[in-house]
Amino acid sequence: MLQAVLDDDPDRFDALIGLGLAHDKLGAWDEAIDVLTRAAALAPRQAASRLFLGLANLQPSCGASWPPALRARPKRRTSSARHAGRSWTRNTGD
């Protein structure tokens, strides 16, 4: 359906983004990169196209590897205000 829209209007930005995201969800990252590159060239001020293009480029099949900071699962942070009393008690042994 998106391809049919693009056949009629090859520069339709929203259809390019949609097709790029569809390729990405299917794991066809090279196709996603091609389509999203076209979208980014058509509308360079649109952050969505640059964001999705960047994410597609981070896929391992594209030769990229995830930086360690993105591979590691972040530690869960707790609210210091909510747990301040409890952690103070644990740290002092009281």
C-alpha cells in the first residue's frame, strides 16, 4: 500500500517514513536505510527521518555494533528522596 502511494508520488514524506519503518520492523535494514535516506534528503529539517535513519544504521546486519553503553542494561535508579531514610539506615548500621 505504501509502495503504491510512492508510485504515484515518489516524494511523499509520510509514505517514505512509513515504508522505512515497515522495512525496519521486518528486519530489512538495508531497504529501510535506503528509503529513510531518501526521506531525510527530502526533508532535512524533519527530526523523525534522521532519528529513524540513525536507528536503522545501528542494526548489527549493517556492519555496526552497539556501543557498550547501549548494550548494557541500565541499572534501575530509585528516588533518593523516597529511599533516603532506608539507605541511610543500611549504610550506618543503625
